[in-house]
Amino acid sequence: MATAEKRDVTLKIMCENLAAFAVDREDIKQLLATLPEDDSVKTVTVEYELQLLKIISAGWAINVYMDGKEGKEALAEHFWLIIREFSKSLSETLHLTTGADVDYFETLKKRLNTYLAAMENAGSGEPTQAVGPEFARLCDAPDNAFVSLNGARIFHLTVTAVQEYVESVTIVAESA
């Protein structure tokens, strides 16, 4: 099997690419389109939770697939700093448009802890098997297989994409 040559990227570019991917909504729109029309499922909630899960999954995957590699700590730190800025901007926009005080970054942290606990409680099984049902529970649709499947899908797709990206690049120093 032929292996593609790795591309050289700076840590800054890698962080920007991963953060841009984490907040991109195209795959979320595609997943939402697969939900059957069901009055018991709040699609706005599913959409909101999918975005949270995608961001969390990308951050989680950085830690998993950069494990033991040089630059892991800096990459994870810079990724979360970019996400914090995105969250701050989103929170401010929500406040201006709805008057609601929402701390999006705090919500991300709470969801991360929720998913980590679900994975831990599931034991040594595949994380996707824990994430899907937990996602459905957070969407107030714990018995809806389609909602659970969408959560599992966004987690799997995001983690796989981050893994492939990490394996396709080599971090190089910034040129002066």
C-alpha cells in the first residue's frame, strides 16, 4: 500500500485548520437532513448538541491521536484557545440577539465532562457506543435510535477526520 507524503505545517496552521473544521457546520446539516420528521424530537436541540459534540470530539481526538507526539500540549492548548475565542464571540452574539446570558465555552466544558464520564462508565468498549446514547439523552430523546445514531456519527466522523489529518502532516517550526 502506497503512503502519501506528509505535508509540512506549522503548529499555528494546524490549530487553525482543526478549529475551523470543528466549527464547520456542513456535516451537521447533512446529519440533520437524515432525521425523520418526528414531533417528539426537537431538531434545534439536536443541531445545538451536534455542534457541541463536534467541537468536543475534535479536541478529544487531538489528545488521543497526538499522544506521545511532539507538539501535543501546544496544539491542544492553542486549539482550545481558538475555540474559547469562537465561544466568546458566539456568546456575545447570542446575548445581543436574544438577551440571554450564555457561556458557550462553559457549556462545552460541561459537555466534555459528561461525555468523558459516559465513556468511562462504558468501560473498555468503543467510545462511539457510549457517545451515541449519551447524545440522545442530552437531546431529550433517549429512546430515539436516529438521534443516538446522529450523535455516534458526528463523533466517529470527527474523530476519524482529526486522526487522518494528524497522520497526514508533520509539524514544522515557523519560518522567520
